[in-house]
Amino acid sequence: MNRVHRLRKYLDRCGYYPYIISDISNIYYLSGFTGSTAFIIFTENQNYFLTDGRYEVQSKEEVVDDFEVKVIEDYKEAFKGFLSGYRKVWLEPSGGIRLLISLQNLNLDVDVCDEDKVRLLRMIKDEDEIRLIQDVYKVAEIAFLNSLESFSYSEKENIWAAQLEYNMKVAGAKRTSFDTIIASGFRGALPHGVASNKVINKNEPVIVDYGCKVNYCSDITRVIYNGKDNYVLKIVEIVKSALMFAKENIRAGIKCNEIDKIARDYIDSKGYGKFFKHGLGHGVGIDVHELPALNKRDETILEEGMVLTIEPGIYFDGEFGIRLEDTVIVKKDGCETLNSLLKDYIYKI
């Protein structure tokens, strides 16, 4: 059963017609369209794909046959026409407030669904998606290895970020998955320490958390460290061990919060629990942050085909931080690591 049919089965059961999708990631998942502006309308008997003249050729080339493509001039007038005869419409939760207001201005009763069914469907990746994700991870890994040759100490974090992003583009990326994090020395204590004008010194650890997108996203974290400080190396081993323990326990049937607890309990047993300041990981796919979440609150049961980051970290304010990250595919009796080219977790330059 393809993606559209699976969604329609849900809409039929709930009676959510007409159902409007505006989230561009959800639209890509269902239709294959890679442009930036479109809407999908499901009625009882039709699947409409709406876009404008900028994407007339592109939509004909990309949109799957499940949809009737409509190239329109005025979205407001188009909605008025397609929704005539209806008193009530349904929106996905990720639909924007502007769309909601526009529909209300058409004297429609607008109901926002409690769950984003498309995002829930996206949690389980099919074989084609896994292949695309593997490909984009190779792009990211090749870029990192090539960047090691050009990284130099006494340069600013922004320079390293620019070199890495350039190499991702050269390797085939469309864009970065998120703002590249190059966090050296005391800035490594910032879990989201995007690259700054700070100069990178030779004997301080540098967190490199980065990713790129080619329709699907990658997300990898490694540390660059030339120093020999035994305390830093101890923290590296604790974080690495927490990562390994989590990966060893991932399998279909276990809950997300149980995996988070395994890594968290290990770090806590070493005396550093209060320095692990975020969830263990998250789903990754069309968006770099997808469902489910590996944290204390998420009780989602893992299923085969889920793709998850595993990224424990320990952060000391004003001193340094260490985070390491792999991405895995959940299997029936374990998991498979996606990022296969970066064999090491700590690199020297």
C-alpha cells in the first residue's frame, strides 16, 4: 500500500474530508514534489495537488500519479472553488495560521486535527527512503573527511564551518540540514553552539555537529582533539560508552524513553548525570528533527524502519563539552549504523 493509500485509509476511518496539507515536508513525502510552495487537498473522491505557475513544469515531472495536478493563479480563489459545497474542512496540525485564517475568511468551519498523521507515517522509512538517507550520509561523511585536510588551528570556528559546508556542496548536498555547529573549548559546553568568531586553539576539544540535505537529511557529530588531557579523554570514553550501550539495546519493541534511560543511567553512574542536558536523540528523515524522540517523556515503541540519532553528551559550563553521534536504523533484533565511513569518534588534524 503506497503512502497516499495509507493516509486515505486513515481519513476514511475518521471522516476527515476535505483534508488540507500545507507542510512542505509532508507534501514531498506524499507527492515527490521538491518545490517550496504547494497544497494538497483530499476530498472524498479526489486527491488534488495545487501549485502555481512557477512550478508548472516541475510539478508535472515530480508529482506522483495519485494526484490531479492543478496549476493555479490565485490560491484564495482556488480554495474557494475546490471547497465550494463544504461547510467544514480539516487541517493537519503543522498547517500555518495564515492558511487557517484564510479558510475561515471563506466562511468555513476549520478544525485542526489532534495528530499529524503524515508525520506519524513518516516515522517508518521504506527501502527507498533508507537508500536516500544512506546516500546523504555518505555525502556528509566524505565532506568531513575532506575537510580534515583543510582545517587548521588558530582559525575561527566560522572558517571551519564554511569549509565543511563547501565540501558538502561539492559532494552533492543541496544545503545544510541545520546551522553547522563548530564549538571549541568553552563553547563546547553549548549543546547548540553554532559556529562563531572564536579562534580554535590546538589543545582544546572541538565539537563538530553538522549535516546536509539532498531531499533527506543527515546529522553527525564528531570531536576533533589533539590534546592529551586525561580528564577530557575520560569524558570522551564515558560519552562513547553511553552511545555504544544505547545502540546495543535498540531494537523493535523497546520504548524510546527506555533507550534514553540506558544512556542517561550510565552517564549518571559515572557521576556526570547532571551534565547530560538534552534528550538522547530523535528521528531523522525529510526533516532533520522528526518523530519519535529519544527522551524521558516519549513512550513510543520502536518499530523496524525507524531512523534515529543517538547523541549523548556531557557539558561543563565555561570549560568544554563532548558529544558524539551516530544514526541507526531500527531492526527486529537490533539496529544498523547508517554513518559507515567515519569509523572513529575522535579525530586529530
